[in-house]
Amino acid sequence: MSEVVTKEDLRQFGLVLFDKIQTAFANANFADKNSMDPEWLKSKAVRRLLDISAGSVQNLRATGKIRFKKVLGSYYYSKEDLQKLFKDER
């Protein structure tokens, strides 16, 4: 009852698996913008988005100009607050 798996069997399995993954991605609903556009951004994303230093982000947080959450040592900032704060500069 011992069956031997050949390289050809593995190749065919890989092709079938790849096809199923492609089908799953093709059928996925990526139209929901909220799932692709987070409400909260990490510090690094805020710095990159606004082209400001880490100290500037810290000052915004310390002065209470933007809401933030601290999760496991990482700060997350409200995207809505950032948009309101810098709306006039864009």
C-alpha cells in the first residue's frame, strides 16, 4: 500500500493549486475601499505621507492635535484628524 509520489505528481499538484489561487483572487471583492484604506496609520506612514520628521509627529501627538492609539509599543494615528489638520496645505 505504499504509494510513491513522483516529481510529475508534484508539478501537477502545483499547477492545480496555482490555478485555484488565481481563481480565488479573481473572484475576491476588492471594490470595498475601506478594507484597502485604513483609518489608522502607523508613525512611519504618517511621516512619509506628510514628509515630516519623527519629532514633528511626536509634537502633534503631545499637543493633542491628532488622536492616536498605542498598540504593543507602536503608535497609530487617525487619518481623519491628519486630513483635517493639513487640509489647507494640500
